[in-house]
Amino acid sequence: MPIRNLVLVLGDQLSPAISSLSKSDRKKDRVLMVEVMEEATYVKHHKKKIAFIFSAMRHFAKALRRAGWKVDYVTLDAPGNTGSFSGEAERSVNTHRPQSIVVSAPSEWRVREVVDGWAERFGIGVNILEDDRFICSSAEFAAWAEGRKQLRMEYFYREMRRKTGLLMDGDKPVGGQWNFDGDNRKPAKADLFMPQPKRTKPDKITTEVLQLVADRFGDHFGDLEPFWFAVTAEQAEKVLDHFIEDALPSFGDYQDAMLLGERFLYHSLISLYINAGLLDPLMVCQRVKREYLDGNAPLNAVEGFIRQVIGWREYVRGIYWLKMPNYVDENFLGAARPLPDFYWTGETEMACLKAAITQTREESYAHHIQRLMITGNFALLIGADPKLVHEWYLAVYADAYEWVELPNTLGMSQFADGGLLGSKPYAASGNYINKMSDYCKGCRYDVKKKTGAGACPFNSLYWDFLARNESKLRGNPRMAQSYRTWNRMTDEKKTEYLSSADRFLVTLE
Ligand code: FAD
Ligand code: DLZ
Ligand code: SF4
């Protein structure tokens, strides 16, 4: 029977209620899902990330078929697989001769550009629908941003609170404050009752995918096994339940903490599921809010969590679509150093970096403060090329898609957009890391030592970063205190810092 429309569902669109599916008809239309080499290799994604996406896609296709959809699913090694979205869409158009292609808007610029070319290339209609899983559309964000000198997340977040009604008491924030971050900076202590992540056992589909990934992507970064990510919506909901029960009450208090033996602390580990479509962000926030109303979790935890999802997550997406395609080329600080090899191997004597990178290699996961204040901070301080830093983050984390990764990396972490996203660079010396973690205790470097042999490299690198970028950062009011301290130092002290940093930087080459 001829089909009406071809409904393309991409690997991060695994939501049954997504616009492309909800606006289609399972009797008349046909779904197309494709595993393509181009997507798996435009950066060399972590093996676990590819396995997660392929397995989640295969499970989703199965669920769609069970729900009565006709689904063409092209596996990576299917005969004739052309290896790209365009090639597979073209093959399918030639086979089915649909009236048009329907697709929810791709989340990344790169893919959007490709899909935008299809109407002309295939000579049929291509209906690109708004991705309605986001709370704020790109148009709405652009309207909010219009005419504002600064695009501060905090103000955007308040709009999202008003729009969703989450933690609102009429038009006032519950608890009388919008933000309880001041309560959320406690270092954690190792604790026998520390929550452990919910691990999902691989089923037959996942086991097949693991074999495929081992065979085809053996040279990609990261350990493939043990593989314990959820790959269906039901399993992801269990991960969410587990987080709510075990970790949410302490999420706020220890959000910024880091511990050597504890890779996950009180974090939710759900970003990969929300980003791929297995969990709906608003549903997640409603569930979390309920815990506050029922008296199971304190306001600082619940507000802190909801802020990450309806605040930061929506905000970075808004920035991405507002500023692309040029955003990816920004390099405000003119940083040009290659990323050290140990970002790929974890082989460094700096205990904090070794922990964050080893964990990234093994889990395809690091929590926010590890990404921002360990790997991100170090790359910023040494002046690593922000594009290389961006490509690293995009490849190594299971939750990484350019729309969310790029603003976090290039904007928040590397200050390459000159302060559009963050009001000051997230640059810190060893003192911060020592305060928020137990990494320094087992490090061969001495965090208290400022310069010379055995001194923590972050200490001299911090001042070297400030000195190197003085002309660009001096005018930033939030940097004024640091520059005052720098300028009060004797020339001798300054030289000591700069030559100590130089000696260290040479070792990276
Ligand atoms: P939790 O700490 O439990 O937070 C709850 C949820 O809030 C997350 O699941 C996520 O959906 C959301 N969230 C929290 N912070 C952010 C943020 N800054 N931006 C967007 N969403 C946020 N997040 C990604 O989803 N993909 C990325 O590729 C990514 N790259 C990052 C790169 C850098 C340099 C930095 C500093 C942060 C990056 N983040 C990214 C944000 C954040 O680190 C991750 O969302 C978080 O660590 C995911 O772990 P979790 O689910 O345990 O989060
Ligand atoms: C990340 C990824 C990978 C590794 N592979 C695929 C794939 O084979 N097929 C697919 O549809 N999606 C994949 N994805 C996710 C896409 O990169 C993501 O959907 C787009 O970037 C959205 O713009
Ligand atoms: Fe990292 Fe310095 Fe602490 Fe070592 S001493 S763990 S390098 S901050």
C-alpha cells in the first residue's frame, strides 16, 4: 500500500509524543530510523555513547511497532546502508515515494542544515516541526533575548518558573526566594550510605549492539563494558525513581562536591535519558516538585534540581540556536594550545584530572563540577583551543549533543564567547579544588605550595592565566579583586608564578 508521509525519527528523538509522531498517522505514514556511520563518527564518540543510542533506538523502534506503527529500521551493517541521513532518506524516498517527509526539528545545527536541503534535493515537501519537548521554543528565547544587554540565566529561569508554575506561589517563588544556591556548596564526606546508581542489565538487543560497537568502533575513546545504562523509557524512569528516593534530598547540599571514590555522589544521572527523549524534562520536574510538597526533600535540593532542568538546560539551548552557526568559532581569549594527550589517556600525576578523566573513560559520565572545575578549568588555565576542548566534551560524554554541550563548554567553561553565558571565567586555583574535594590528599603535588618543584600546577597556572589575559579581563568587575591581588604582588613574586607556570606548560608540549 502506498504510504502518505515518511516520518524520520532521529536518535535523540525517542519520545512517543514528539511532534513528528503525534502529528502523523500510524495507518497512513511510515517511520524511518537509521543507524548511520556519519553520526557515529563526526566526532569519535565514546563507545558507551554509541551503544546507548543504538540500543535505545532499536528498543524505541520495537515499541513503535508494538504500538502499530510501520517502521523501517536500518541497522549500521544493513546491506546498502549509505552511512548518512541524506543517503538513507533518499533511499527510502525512492522506495516508498511518499508525499512528504515529516521530521521534528533536529537538535543540532549540522543536521538541521542537511535536512533543510532535502526539499530541493528530493523534490518533495519536507515538514520540519517544532521540537515541543522543550519548554521554551527558539523563537520565544530570541524574543526574550531581544534588546537585552546581558542574557543572564537567572532572569530567564524566573520566566520559566512563571511559565511552568513550578515552585510558584501565585506570582511569587515558593520559599520567598528564586534561588537557594547559597546553601548548595558543601563539600561531601565519604559515607557508607552514599547512593549508588541504578544499573540496568543489558538484554539481548543491547548485547547485540555491544558486539557491533566492539567490532566497528574499537578505536573510539572509552570502555564499552561494563554497560549499565537504561535503554528504554521504562528503565530510565526507574533510574529517576531511584534518584528521587536515594539522592534527591541531598542533591542541593552536595551539588558542587567531589570525592575520589564516589563518581556519582547525589547526582541524578539522567541527562542522557532526557536528551535522547526517554524522559520528559517537565515530567521529571513535576515528580521532583512533588517530593518537596510531600515533605520528602528540602527546598534547596528541589529548587536546585529544577533550576538545572528548566533553567540551565533550556537556557543553553536558547543560546545555541540564537548564536549558531558562528558560535562554534568564537575564541575571545585567543587560546590556541593543543589539548594535552592525557585528556584521552588519563595518564597524569594530577590526581583531580586523573580521577575525572579516568571516570570519563570508564563511565562516559562526569558530574557538572568535574566538567567545569577540573577538566574545564585546567583547559581554560593552560589556554587550550576552545574548539578542541569542545570536540573533546562532545565525544566523551553519553549526554553530549552539540546544542547542550557547546554553550556549556565554549561559553560557560572556556569563556570563549567573552561572557555572554557566564559573567566571569570559571578559573580557579588548587585551593578551590581542595575545598570542594578530597583529591588533593592523594596527589603527588602539594596544593598549599604555590610555586616551584612539587607545587600544585593549578596555583601558578591561575595567575599565569590572569596575567596572560589581563587586557581582556581587567575591566570585568567580577575579576577586579583577583587583579587587585595580582597587582599588589611584588615583581619578584609575579615572576616566580609566571616562570613556574612556564616550566609546567613546557611539560605539556
Ligand atoms: P544532575 O547534576 O543530576 O542535574 C540534573 C539535570 O539538570 C541533568 O540531568 C541535566 O539534564 C540538567 N543540567 C544540569 N546542568 C546543566 C547544564 N549546565 N546544562 C544543561 N543541562 C543541565 N549536559 C548535557 O546534558 N550534555 C552535555 O554535553 C554537557 N556538556 C557539558 C560540558 C561542560 C564543560 C559543562 C561544564 C557542563 C556540561 N553539561 C552537559 C551540563 C552538566 O554537566 C550535565 O548535564 C550533568 O553533569 C549531567 O549529569 P546528571 O544527569 O547527573 O546531572
Ligand atoms: C549521536 C548519534 C549517533 C552516534 N548515531 C546516530 C545514528 O546512527 N542515527 C541517528 O538517528 N542518530 C544518531 N545519533 C544522534 C544524532 O546525532 C542526533 O539525533 C542529531 O545530532 C540531532 O541533530
Ligand atoms: Fe589537583 Fe593540585 Fe589538588 Fe593535585 S594538588 S589534586 S593537581 S588541585
